[in-house]
Amino acid sequence: MEKIKTQVSQQRHTNTKTKVAVAYGDGIGPEIMKATLNILEAAGADIEPEIIEVGEKVYLSGNSSGIEKKSWEVINKNKIILKAPITTPQGKGYKSLNVTLRKSLGLFANVRPVSALHPYVHTHFPNMDVVIIRENEEDLYAGIEHQQTQDVVQCLKLITRPGCEKIVRYAFEYATLYGRKKVTCMVKDNIMKLTDGLFHNVFKEIAAEYPEIKSESQIIDIGSARLAANPENYDVVVTSNLYGDIVSDIVAEIAGSVGMAGSANVGKNVAMFEAIHGSAPDISGKGIANPSGLINAAVMMLIHIGKVGIANKIKNAWLTTIEQGYHTADIYQEGQSIQKVATSEFADKIIENLGQQPEKLAAIQLDENAGSITIPEYNRPKETQVLVGTDVFINWQGSNPNEIGEALAGLKSYNLKLKMITNRGVKVFPNGMPETYCTDHWRCRFVSNEAITTGSDKTYPSVAFEQILALLSNINEAGFEVIKTENLYEFDGKRGFSLGQGE
């Protein structure tokens, strides 16, 4: 069976010079990248950087994607990217290059480890050691948005079974490879029963294959609160794209500083490594930025390409420097730090400490033969998909739901009949509440008349697509503006659409 190979898997020849696409980025990016590359060279990482142009200058040159064609060619050739933070110009409608890179290159797993460095970096949680594994390609980050009426804009939340399977299995494989004991899934399936419900169900299915690892699920709101209050109770957290973006910043901040954490973006063929913080233009050029996030990202890159010994060497030198008290301004503490150092000075201290190990902080000694993570290719099961109705979204600026409801209920199209109307998801016809506020955006659900007669909300008779086309024509002739439709399906007899609130 063909598998997706990731993490500690690309190259095993530690003496081989590895070509890496390197993006210096914007703001503080060039400063921290220079510091990081100096450390890699001094440690004998045998990295050959190939510079790519991405970010603000590319955007402002007229390239709306923020990346040049030549840069894509370098990435496709080298398969490894080390990227400093970039700036996306505001107010011009530019799409995030970070999201573009992750989705275009299939970088489905975002891995963000965060550990406390107490007492050298201030934190209230000296024992925290958490890894956030975030789905990286879908969810609301698909960025599919539309203004549908004067009042209402829409953003589509897309969750797929193959996406869920890949990221959940990656989380359990990661826990296995790195000796982690527990994986926590965070979702909001008490509200989003289909999208987050799918993620949760896949988690439960895959967790059963790893009985040696404890698994648990939490609702994202209380889970985030508990994670912020007691991060020591968490080990590996797996979640969808938006939630993962939020909780990874939470754990990085409560560990001491978002500026300290690095991340890996891992796919089948390509991997990208970056700091999780932004380009910080307010301190650009001052030489005071903390390069730790990018250094830690580079360490993850070295592990990925099989240079584990060099990764151990740099990580331990970094820990030793932190322990010695040589700190950049963002983590400097009177009485704890020895010296406030500039970006380049911090890198120089790490270079001086190569070959050293920390005395109090836990030294890192990853096994060079630990293995790799493999993810099976997705195998789509066969399901019977049956069309059972349609939701017709109408732009109507009236305020009385009964008026539009009675007009639509009088329309005939074969055996399709109006079942309900919702406004912002709440049923307003029939028998709505007069207190419900209504916009100009009406979801009108049509299903087979037989289904309404039987009162069933689980199994509907099938309908032909031609019936829906005829219905739409009748709605248009009645003077209503159809802005979109969503067909209603059952899959192997299970309802593939949510009920309206109050339906």
C-alpha cells in the first residue's frame, strides 16, 4: 500500500548537503533568518540555501499571489522550505501566502510543539509540554466567501473525511513516534454536527486503533479554557484549522512568548518550516528580535530530513544559552537574565555553546533511528447517495415570514412542497416566533410532499433533479430572487444535512 511519508523520513545521509528553499521574509524576517542560517552553518548542518522571493515586495509588484514563478520552481525542486515571517498588505484583498503555500503544496499537518523553559522564561506553568497538531488545508481557511444579500455574507466551512483521517492519524502516529501518552481532540460538534461531527467521529474510529495511547475529546470552548488554565494536563492536541490556529498561539503565549515557538507544515512530498509569529514591522531593523521561533523551526526541519544529530546539537546549545541567561528583550527578566542581547549576539552565544548540554533544562537526545510517520492513502468507501430535496436561499426584503411562507407554500412542482423557512438558521415558518429578528436572507426547504405527510425527518423519498429545476423556475416566475441552492442528500439512508433550529 502506498503511504504518505512524513517526519524524519526524507534523507538518512546526514553528511549530504541538502538544498533548501529559503525565504527571508519581511519585517524582522531577514534578521532572524540570517541568525538561524549562521547557526546551521556553524553546526555543520550542510544546508545549501536557495533564496526565493515571497511576501510584501512581491505583492506590491503586482503579483496578487505574493510568490514569483521562479520561487515555485525552486520549491518543487527542493521539496523543503525554511521561511521567515512575511507581511500580507492590508486592505487590498490579498490572500494569505501562508495559506496558499499550505494548500497548494498539500501541507496537511501543522505541528507546533511548545514547552516551558521555567524559570529562565517567565511562565505560570513550569511543567507544560504540549504539541498542537492542526489540520492545515481546509475548514474556514478555504476562504470561500460570498456576499449573498445586502445584509448577509457567507463563509463556507469545508471539512472532508480524507482531511480528517490524515490529520487524526498523523496525531496518533506522532504520539507513538515521540513517546507521547495522550491525544486530545477539540471540536464544536454540539453545534456543527456534520462538519465537526465528522472530525470527531473519525477521531473515535482512529483512536480505537491505538489502544496504548489515551484518547479524549473536548468541546473547543471549554477545552481552550482548560488548556489555558492547566496546560500540564495536555500532551498532544489535534484539531481543525481555525481552532488549531487559536489554541497553538494560546499555548505558545502562556509558555512565555509566541516568539519562541516554531512549526512544521508537513505534506506527502513537501515540508515547510517557519516561526509561528508574524513579521513584527514595529521592531524591524532594530536588531532586537528573538530568532528562537525560526531556530526551533530549523531544528524541526533537520529532524525531518534525517539530520537528527545536528538537530540535537543545535537544540541543546539553544537550551544552554537560555539557561545561561543570555536573553533577547522579549524574554529578558531582571534578576533572572544575565544579559540582554541583540539578535546576532544571541545567535553567536548559541554557536559558542554548540556541543554543550543544559544542566537544569532537559537536554534533547532524539534517536537518529527512531523511524518515520506513515499515513495510508485515502480509500473512498462506496455509499449510496440519494437526492431528497433542496434548500433554496432567497433574497427577500420583507419582514413577515408568513408572507413569503404562504406565497412559496402555494407553488407546485411535481410533489415537492415547502417544509420550512429559516432565517439565520432559526425556523420562522411555519409557526415561528414573532420575536425572531429576520434579515433579507431566507432559507426555504423543499422536500417530497410524502415526507411531510409521514412527518419523517430521517428518511425522505427520492426526487429527480428535474423537479428541482422546475421548482426554481416557478419561484423565479413568482417574483422571488434565488441567490443559491443546496441540494439535500441522504448517504446510505443517513441524513446528510442539518435540521433548522426549531425544525
